[in-house]
Amino acid sequence: MGIYIANEVIKLLVKSDQKVKGAKILILGITFKENCPDVRNTKVVDLILHLKDFGVDLTIYDPWANPEEVKHEYNLSTINQAPNMQFDAVVLAVAHKQFFSIDLDSWRKPSAPIYDVKGVLGDRATASL
């Protein structure tokens, strides 16, 4: 599933006339499930690794995950404070309650896609599963 989602995100970047290599993508969530700090067996890592194969620049934001644990388990850097920049694409990977009250448009450049893996954003998303 990770490769499928990664390919869909890349297609959205291409359709929105954005470069792929070096594109800045925000991944929202890395935990195994929503509103839980457990990162064991998370499938979000598969998505991340496949996106990295395209040469994109990823920021992984998860207010629930412990950055040291993610680094130890997967050798990935995460942040648990909201980023203060705009991205070429936003991927909602885990449906944490904090993400529902955030203005996702503040994190994306004009015409940047929002891919909703969990299908919870409704018309706020460009695409979803």
C-alpha cells in the first residue's frame, strides 16, 4: 500500500505542475494508529521510504510520536511541534485529533495537493483512498 500511496502523491505533484525531485512534502503522522504514541509496526514507514526513492524532501510531523523512538526504530527524523513553513504537498497518514483543527492550507503552497490516506478530510483533500 505504501508504494501505491507514494505513486499517487507523485502523480498529484506532476498534475499540479510541481517538480518531484526536491519537492518538500509534509507527512502528518507516523504512529501505528491515531491518538496513540506507539510506532511499532507502523505502515507509514513504507510510504516514507517509497517517497524518498523519488528524491523528495520529507518533514514528518507527529505530535504523539517520540522522535527518539522513531529515530531508534526506523532511523527517521520526526518533529512533534507544528512546522512553520509551506510544502509542495501534504499527506495525512494518521488521523490524529490534532490534525482536524489545523488549517492545512497554511502548510501548503498554492495548488499544492493534500492526500488523505485515511479518508477523513472530506472536501479539504485533493485526493484520498
